[in-house]
Amino acid sequence: MDMKRRSFLASCAAGAGAMAALSSTAIAATKESKPFATLPLKIAAPYSWFDGSPAERLAQAAAWGLPAVEWLGPDKSAEELRDASEKTGVKWTCIGGVGAIAPGQMVQPKEHDKLVENFRERVAFGKSIGVTTFVGLTGNARDDISYDRHMTYVVQCLRRLAPIAEENGVTIVMESLNTLVDHHGYFLSRTDQAMLILEAVNSPNVKMLFDIYHQQIMEGNVIRNLGENIERIGHIHVGDNPGRKQPGTGELNYPNIFKSIASTNYQGYVALECGYTTGTGDEALAQVADCFNWT
């Protein structure tokens, strides 16, 4: 009986090894085909999904056919980031531009002068590395003013920032965040709220950053909200829910979502702003590529 048991376990181990090898081979084959180079959407992967220097990471992204990588808070020199992009042909999608997930910010008029100054500095840095999209954050809600007053202050701030964006040919994308799980107290949390702000600011260079993970938590209706507001959406973030991991790990039907976005002729980036449940970023990218099998 012991001999049979050992033989059975050995057989299982060999089978598991073969399956692992097959999986690795399949991933390598998928990568070799550069699947992201021919998709109807411009997919960007997180900088953190790769290893090494900026040039090494962008080279790994290029091997997948990815047109861009996202690193919202780069801490390398502009020269190093620009050189990495020029050597590999992989672009940087966007960076933090103005505001923060913190008290004050756009909802506090006393901070508007500082935000304007900071934004000018971020625009100069971003343009030096080829970035033309900058994330805008309203800051946290205050307990001493009304909702309408919050909205008024955010619009006032953006009306000062919009001419800077227009003069430099860049775009501010205002991000809505969920306040139920991750960012309790943050002010801007819904698509309809963001659209009211954009309508009041009335600048082609101020748009919405639609984060699918956040909006699924706050309001659902992801495909409808994307489709109805796509002209005012300048950047899209991707993460499944729950968990904020790669597409296919939660409740969202990402093949249908990607297909719907592609049908709008959206020209911006669709950036994976999420972690992954697999052992490596390559495995996660293979899963993401599989969401486009409808093409």
C-alpha cells in the first residue's frame, strides 16, 4: 500500500510539474505574439508589475507590445524617464498633477494659490518626459461647509488651472474615488458629480478619470456610465472588485467592458491600476490579454 501511495504521489507531482511548464510555455507564447500591440484599446501596465531600472521595465513592457506604462508618482530624474521611453518606444501615461487625497486641496480656497504653483511645476516635469495627462484630486470633504460650497470651490480652482492646461496642451483628469471602502471622507466620488464640475468649468482640457474599480463600488452601471460620458473621460483606470486585482478576479465582466469602451472609439489610455493575484506580472498580463479574445 505504501509503495502504491508513493507511486501515486510521484505521479501527481510529475503531472503538476508538467502543467506548470505548460502554463509557463503558454505565457511565453502569448508574450511573444505581443498581444497588446494590436488591440483596439491602448492598454498600459503598472510600473510596479516589472523589475529593474526604468529602461529595463519599459523594455519588458515593450516585449508584450504595451504602448505605455503608468507610474503616477515617479521618483526618478526626468532625464532617466525620458531616456527609457525614447529607447523602448513605450510612453508614460500620466502622473499626479494637482491636489491630493487629504484635507484642504481644491475644497479649500486658501490653498488654491499653492495648487496653481504646484501644477505649473508638474506640467513642466511631465512635458519633459512626454506626459500630457495629469491626475486631479479634490481633497477630502470639509465638515464646516455645504455640499454646494464644496462644488463651488472645486470649480473655482479648476477655472484657474484650466488656462494653464490649455496653454500647455495638457489635460487634467479629475478622479472620482470610492468612499465606502478605500477613501472615506474624500469629496469627489460619483460620475454625475464629476460631470457637473466639468460642465461648470467648461474646458476641453479638464476631463474625468474614470476608475472602474472605484465607480463599481460607488454606483455600478459601469458600461452605461462610461458610454454616456466618454467624450468627457480623458483616462481610464482598471481594477476588479473586490480586491482591486487584475481583470477576471472579481465580479466585473471585463471582456464586455473592454468591448464597450472600444465601440466608443475612445482614444485615451486604459491603465491597469491594480495588483495581481498571480505569481508574476507576466501571468497577470496573459490573463488581461485573454479578456480581448472577442476581437
